Amino acid sequence: MFYILLQMKNNKKGMSRDMGLVVQKFGGTSVGSVERIQHVASRVVQEVENGNEVVVVVSAMGKTTDQLVSLANEITTQPSKREMDMLLTTGEQMTISLLTMALHQKGYEAVSFTGWQAGMQTESIHGNARIQHVDTTHIQSQLKQGKIVVVAGFQGVTKDGNITTLGRGGSDTTAVALAAALKAEKCDIYTDVTGVFTTDPRYIKDARKLQAISYDEMLELANLGAGVLHPRAVEFAKNYQVPLEVRSSLENENGTVVEEEPSMEQNLVVRGIAFEDNISRVTVAGLRNQLQTLSTIFTTLAKNNINVDIIIQHATSSDRMSISFSVKTEDLQETVAVLEQNREILEFEKVEHESQLAKVSIVGSGMISNPGVAADMFEVLAQEKIEVKMVSTSEIKVSTVVPYTDMVKAVETLHVAFELDKQLVTA
Amino acid sequence: MFYILLQMKNNKKGMSRDMGLVVQKFGGTSVGSVERIQHVASRVVQEVENGNEVVVVVSAMGKTTDQLVSLANEITTQPSKREMDMLLTTGEQMTISLLTMALHQKGYEAVSFTGWQAGMQTESIHGNARIQHVDTTHIQSQLKQGKIVVVAGFQGVTKDGNITTLGRGGSDTTAVALAAALKAEKCDIYTDVTGVFTTDPRYIKDARKLQAISYDEMLELANLGAGVLHPRAVEFAKNYQVPLEVRSSLENENGTVVEEEPSMEQNLVVRGIAFEDNISRVTVAGLRNQLQTLSTIFTTLAKNNINVDIIIQHATSSDRMSISFSVKTEDLQETVAVLEQNREILEFEKVEHESQLAKVSIVGSGMISNPGVAADMFEVLAQEKIEVKMVSTSEIKVSTVVPYTDMVKAVETLHVAFELDKQLVTA
């Protein structure tokens, strides 16, 4: 239902629009200075002039959060998480008041709300709380009075009245949660790019902005480091079927719609290619082939805050096996050190490692109904003589680890092979 | 009761103290940097180590408020008062979190509260709200758990959940209101001076710190620009009989106790001398001697935000009269302009004015029972050939307007004449 309305609006530009409720989210860069806040006010006013009710969610201005963190670090290296939340939430509170003043200055009625005033109730975990309930009473009362409501992103409050924050990408989550609770027609995530691309346009000149993408695909891309939207926000949007649009706060053009089943570009099997450099592969050889081995080795690494990505296990004999896994190169040295420290417990023969690798992944929900996509990918890479060091697959993703020197070539070739460079004809 | 306890403690330094609840307030200068916040933490810890429960009230760091105001002014010259409150209250919120972290760092349990978390309920007036009710439930629950409670000064919340500020000197008022609501043993106002002086030590070298002063005297001195304590806070303290002590955040010495009836120094008729330069006198001559004249002239000035201090009216004939009043010299030009603009309505003959004046006031509750104090003052000034241009009196104050060039001489002579330079022997 929302989806149909949305499509209509995207297609009927310039025509009269239905009155609806829109949630707009602007990140730290978009509100990084007084001038930018004034520009954001113009974008908000534009949506109001289109006949919509508007709720705006904003982050802290530019580097404010970093500055507050270093202030805390001058006092203590281990600040209490409750007090960090108290400190950091001043950042968005500054932005909401300044943006509201800018809206007043343009002659529009507007009112600002902190997280607790906006009814963003969270669990009692500081620094990374999940939203439990949104009480929209105050927001709705202000909307009814014809006001624009400006809400501080990233922050909430516990039942006991303690201020919490939602962790990284928290403002996206605030926006999506509000859109869900207010049954908004859509949620626009304004950012410093114009949308979600088939791959990173900074590396691949033929990278093309997608008109639409599914929640699941966006989740895979977000997790793969595309970085436009926080995975938790995408998950929230999927659970509550909130139609998102990722769009530019500077350029006035359509962005990328994130929704359950993109109707446009549906013939695309692969929707995007993500890639990441500075990957290392670690191989632990001569491990005892026992039930507990896998669990022991990765629990040890996790305890040392080492994030492991792709894992491959292969038995070398009936009582011995090897495990290979990928880590970020910045974690390599510590990974090896941790393994060596635990040599006696883990009972392995040797640790080998290789750096200068990269991860290249293709993502697309069309893979589910199109077997052989992974095979196609391997064939393309083989033709280009690119050695595949590791492979990992999910229902809608195939990831490969390749030499770093072949990363861009791999992406370019796959981009052409899966026809991501071709602009499709849409309704 | 409070008073007796307080005296005992002041006199029995170094001896074991009763366990009690103390409210400490530190202003913007005292928390102006990370180093100063750490120093404040030491002062708080000292009070805890003395066996007291402690609630700390803090202002925004140094110039933070000014910076936030100029940020708002970049956006609009007339910011909404609600949004200014939203913006400015981030200042104290930063300080409470940083001070709490500093207390943790020293190994003490502490928790921070914003105004709304601390239960500071105010009327619905932004920028200058009065406290209506303090719900101390949260604070008391934390104190019971053995924690130091750090509260944001200057801020409150309305019944509807809007953030308000208490106006100038608001943090003093927060501290006093909390002390009253929590039935604290005393409220220490830490500042950048060591106490309340008989007169301004920057001008008069014999100025002496008072050991005690009454609420009423402090009110007169505060209103006369002594500036150590905000009048509203003193009024609040008087109404709820909260024993205050004004003391230095840097020096570790006793300050000045503000209480109902100072027992020490009770033989002093005059407790202090306040003075202020940049005063102008305006005389409006040839006004019609009618009932409405006074009201019309001062309503007109008030509408133009001109603050009038001393007012003298004298009839020059049965149907004509003159009015003289004092204003700050910075307001003189506008005062004359406003009068001239309203010449037809006010029906006066001419406006005369004189600048380069100063106001010198003696304050002391002993005046009530000692008639002739004003006469003594005039005699002292006459002996020094200081011309008195205007006079105004209250029960515990005599103010004179004198030439600016005689200001310091007047204060010096009065300081000696009323024996303010003499250290009195106390119990």
C-alpha cells in the first residue's frame, strides 16, 4: 500500500501530490555548519510546500561527536557508558534547536524534540541501546497543530529516565523507527551521496545509481561496507516495511528506493558489487579434528575483539584439519599473536598468513531463483586470470577473496559481465 | 536548627563532623576547563571524605553559553525562547557528564542528572522560568545508594515536558532550591572570590571579607551589583531558610555565611558598601502636575527597555513639576531620544541630563534600629566636599549619586567611617 503510493509519486513528478507524512533524516555532514543547517531547512520547507507533514531527524553537527569524545578522554580513558551517553546526546540537541530556529527564520512553524521528548524508549543498555517502543503522542499533537517536528537522532531514554544512545548509525534507526511508528508514507535518508550505486563510483567509472533495491540486498551491501545506511536501520525498515529513499542532501534528484520487492530493475540478477581492501587470510594448520576445535579457536579470537569474516574448514586427514579465515589486515598481527599465545590449548602445528588481499562480493536477490550465478562469477574471474583465494556464499550474495592488485579489475569485469553498467528502461 | 549546626562546624574545624547532606554549586569559571573540572572533583571528594552526602550543581563550562548564543545569532537575530533553552541547556549537560567521569576516575560512585531528571519542575516560561516544584525522588534514591549526585544547574522542565532555563544566576537558584527540597544542612556556593566583602577589594585595599551577612543585606548588595550571588537565589534561600556559604573554589578557606540573623559581627550597623560607575541623571522639567504623569513617563521608558533606578519627583509650582531619575550611561542617548519622541504626549518643557556620575550605597540591617545612619553618611560625604546629586533609601540601604571622580574617595571614607576596615573579634 505504501509502496504503491510511493511508486506513483516517484513517477508523477510535477503533478499534485497526496498529502502525507514524510520522515527526513540528515546526517552529521549535512548539518556540519550554520550554512548547511540553513540549506537543510530549505530541503525541509520544500517537502512542506509539496503538501506533506514533515518530521525531521538530525545527527550532531559534523565533528561535534569526535570533539566530545576527546573531551571525555582528557578526563578518563574508560568513561562510564551512561555518562558518555549524557555527554554525546548534547550534540544532536544543539542541531535540533539550530535547525528549528532556521525553520522559524524562513517563516515556518517548527518545534524541536530530544529523544526522550519524542518518546524514543529504549532498553537499558548504554552506548548501543535498541528501541523498544515509540510513544508518538507529543509528535502527533505538534503535527496536528501544523508544525514541523525536528527530532534528535541517535538518542533515547530508558523506562527509568536514563538517557541512552543507539550506537553507530543510530540516527538512521531513529528515522526509520519514527517512520514506522507514525505510519509515514516514506522515510528519506539524506546523505552526501546521491543514492546506492551498483558499485563504488570512486573506483568504477561505469558505476550506476540504482533506482531501487530490496531490504535484503541493502543489508548485504551495508554489511559489506557500502556504508550508506546502517544495517540495523535497514533491518528495522524491513521488519516494519518502511519505504526508504537514500538521496543527496545537496543535489535535487531522485535517490535509491529501498523496499521489499523492487519492481523496477527486477530483471537484474545481481544488483550490486561491494569490495573491500586490506584483507588478510590466516591459515591454522594441523589442528586436531575434534568437535570442539572450531568453537575453541573462534571463541579465543572473539574474546580478543578480533572480527573474523569468511571461514573455511578442511580436513587434511581423519585426525587433523586446517582452518582458514579472513581478518582485516589491521588485526592480523594481533590475530597471530593471540593464536601463538594459545598454542597449547588449541594444539595446532603452524599458523600461516597472507596479506595484500581484497574481498569482492556480488549481491542480488535474483540469485535465489537463478542457480549458477556463483559459477558465472568464478568463470569471469578465471578468464581474467584472477586467483580466488576464498569463497563464501549466502542466498543473495557470493563473496570472494582475491589478490588486492586484482581488486579493481575484478569489480570492473563483474560489473560489465552482470550488465550493471546498462541503464534499464523503466516505466 | 540548621543555623546552629552550621556555626558549630565553622568553629570546630578539624574535629569530627556530623554526617549531613551538603549541596555544592560551582559556576562557569570553576568548571571552565578539564583541569578545573578535575579540581572541582577534588573539592567534592573532600566533602564526601568529611562524611557528608553531596549533591553538586554545575553551570556550563566557561564561555560555552556565549558560544552557543552566537551560533544561534548566526541563524536568526530573534531566536525562539523555547529553542534557545533547548540549545543552552546542552552546556550544563556537558559539564555534569564530564564532572561525573572525573569523580569516577577518582574512584567515587557518582551519577549525573539533567534538570528534568533531577525533578526541577518550572512554570511554562522560556528563558526565565521560576521553579514550581522539586521532585527529589531520583536524587534521594541515588544518595541512598551512596552516590554523589551531579545536577545540571540553570535548567528545568515544564509539566508538559518542555525544557526551560531559569535566567541569569539560574545555577545558584537550582542549588538553593535543591538544598531546600532535600533539607540540606547547607548550600555552598563556590565562586572565583573567597566570599562577600565589605566593598569591592579591587578598588578599596582595606575591603574585608565578611564572616556572615543576612539574606536581606545580601539581597541589597546583590541588587547593587556586587554580583556574587543572584538576587533570586538569595530570595529563595531566605524564603526556605537555606544556610548559604559563598566561598572560593580555589582557596581552601571559610567564606561568607548568608543566613537570617548573623550572630557574628552583629554590632555592625553597616555591613557593606556597594558602588557602580557609568550612571547618568536625567531631569524632565516643566511636566504637568497630574496624577497620570509619573505613570505615563515611566511606562513609556519601560516599553523601550530602559531601566530606571533612583527616581525623584519635585513640584515646582501647583501645576508644574520636575522628575529626575538615574539610568546607566549606556542607556542615556536612547532615554533622551524616547522622551523627545513622546514630547507631545508627556507635555514637558525640557530634558536635561548629566553623565560622569556614580552610585555609592551603604547596606546594613542594623540601620533599622539605628536612626541617623543616612545623616552620618551625608556628613561624611560633606566633610570630603563630595556633592550628593540624588538620594534613595530603603530600610537597610542608603544610596547616593555622586560625581564619578569622587566615587572611590567616597567609598574609602565611608568604609573607614563605618568601621568596615576593622576585623571584629568573634567567638
